[in-house]
Amino acid sequence: MSKVRESVKTNLDNRTNSILSAMHERPTMTSNRCQRQRVCELSPNKPVNRLELVVLRRYPRRLINSQNYTGALAAACGRDETGLVGIVLWDEDVKRVRAGDIIRIENGWCRMRDGELVVSTGRNGSLSIIDR
């Protein structure tokens, strides 16, 4: 059983490494889009213009009922070639995003929570799945 787990982990690590190397080799500027940010460039309480991440894990969803928001919410973690970051997923994104997906967050926000950076789309941002 442990050999199977090691094999699955090795395959996931190899896939993640190949995705990260491909992200590193891609140009960061396109003619009609803003420059892609990297995790190492994020700052707390600053906007996230365009961030591309590999989702490493999505945690179970929770249902939130507060004054500001009612609906599904889930935490996730992702990385790019420069580091790790927490991700907050809202509503339909909770169902769509899976481990191994490459996502793009545009017009989102970055906060500091328990000493770690966390990014999200918030109300005005968007999340798109680039690749599965």
C-alpha cells in the first residue's frame, strides 16, 4: 500500500514540477493584459492584478451565513515558481476548482492571515481555470 502512495505522490510531484517549469518559461507580458504577478511579489492589503497558480490542495467546503456573505466557502493552497500562498474560494469556484488545476486570479485581493499570505477574488475579481 505504501508503494502505491509513494508512486501517486511522485507522479503528482513530477506533474507539479513540470507545470511550474512551464509557467517559468512562459512570457509574463502579453499585448492586452497586465503583467503576471508572482507569489514573491504579493503584499498584504494590496490588490492582486493577475496571479497564476497550481492548486496543490482544496480543503472541504463550509457554509457561511454572515452579515456580509451567505454561501459556500473553501480554503485551498497553491503555488507558482516562487512560493506558496493560501487561496479562498467562493460560491461556484468551490465546486469547480480541484487539486492539480492551474488557475488565474484577476482583480483579487491579498491579505495576511496567521502570518501567511492569502489571496482571493473577493466580490469584484474573477477566477478562471487555465488547465486541468
